[in-house]
Amino acid sequence: MSCESAVLYVVATPLGNDGDLSPRARQVLEAVDTVLAEDTRRAKTLCARCGLHIQRFVSFHDHNEADGVQAVMARLRAGERMALVSDAGLPLVADTGYRLVRACREGGIGVTVVPGPCAPVTALAGSGLPPQPFTFFGFLPRSRSDIEAVLRPFADLPTTLVFFERRDRLSETLRIAAAVLGPREVCIARELTKTYEEYRIGRLEAPPPMEGILGEITVVVGPPEAIGASSREDVLALIAEERPLGGAPRDVARRVQVRVRGWTVKAIYAMMSAKTEIVPDPQKRGTAKRRQA
């Protein structure tokens, strides 16, 4: 197979099963002059396992993409044939390459995608959860407040959510997601296409067992379920819980808002600003009484 000059090939590689490398991907990788790889060692190992004879690899990853784009563009303009691969799956979906593809488009250099394995789509297809529409986040932020900020806009949107997570952070991330998103189905997909591939199905409020979860993890969270708005009594009870934790009234209102459904921060703040004292009802958990100040 011959490859045109002044074209960047974006090539999907296997997630874990070498048999998923397509014949077209093989042909392109062997025909280009240079393979841009997120991790050149992993790319060389994959190519060796698959019997590919590739001479030149160049490192191209998150930490050098901004500086490396112009160097790659110069080589493409000079007629060098190049292919971009990630550590696994389809580049750009969760990995490096967006800036380079954009520069090629703006610079009149063709971009051809050689499609193939993609972890978010594979997990979605195997989860049994509604596939349309869906939103993919990549890896969520590390702090609780940042995770809440990312997920909060999707609390009432009818979309399935997909993201990557590390094993040691999985339980806490699901707890935060449950508090922000409310009751939903969840699927934990791990080691996709590999020998120990597994889909664990449960709910955000009652996650599947976490024992023995190893490897690379993709989480699929189903869309909102048809439930009513939180009651006024529930909101009052949460205000009573959150106020002793400190913070300005509007900050307290924001914390309460992520734990309820159908209430805005403004409405909760207005309730807090009323001249009433809010105390929890000791006889009934989850409700509160209002006492005139």
C-alpha cells in the first residue's frame, strides 16, 4: 500500500487484544515514514508482537504536544508520511493529538483516520445502558469540588455519562457521583478486550462489589431516572446538616443543591435567608421542622 505525502494518518490500535489491529492499520503503519507515539516503548512492543516492521518512532504526548506541533508540521510539509497512535485505542478521544489535527486542517494538510478500537464506545456497547446520547469526560478531576463542578450540569440532562477512573479512586468517585447525580444505574467495565474483561453492573447508590478490580477501568453511568423533586422537608434537613460545617450561606446552599433534585441554589438560599431557625426532627431522619425565630 502506498501512502500519500502531506497526510497525517490517525491510527487506532488495540485496547488489549492484538487481533483487533485492522489490516488497513497494519498497511498504513508499515507504509509511513514515521510513527508519532504517545509512548514509543509501548508502540515498539505492540508492533513487534504484531509482526510490524517499523523503523522510526517519535515521541508525541501531552507534555510535548504544544512545542512539537510545529516540528511535525514542518516534516509533513516536506513530504514526510506520518501516522499518529496512542497507547491504546483511537487517538484524540482521550489522548494527545487535537492540536496537531487542528494545525493540519488549518494548514491545508490532509488528515485521514484509520478507525478501530475505542474504550469509551466499547464500554458503552457492552454496558446495556442507553447509548444515545452519551457524554465522555476522559479522566475526571481529582478533588471532590472539581468532580462536583464537572458532573453538576449533567444532573438533569437525559444523557449517559462515560469516564475513566483509577482503581484507588473508584469508590470515592462513585460516592461523589451518587451525591451529585442521584440514583442511577452504573457499569464498571475493566480490562476491555483482554483475557479478564469484566462488566460489573449496579447502581450509584449501591455500587457493585469493588473487590478484585484491577487494570484499566471505564465507568458508564446511566441517564437520570424519572423521580420527583426533593421535598421541602428534605431540603430543610440538609440545610440543618450543612450549616454547622461552615461557609457563607451561598456556599452552604451550593452544597445542599448537589444533594437534592429540582431545587436551584437561589431557591435554597432564599429558604435559608428566611427568618426561621431550621432544626432536624429527632424522630424522623431526613426531615426537619421550622421554628419561628
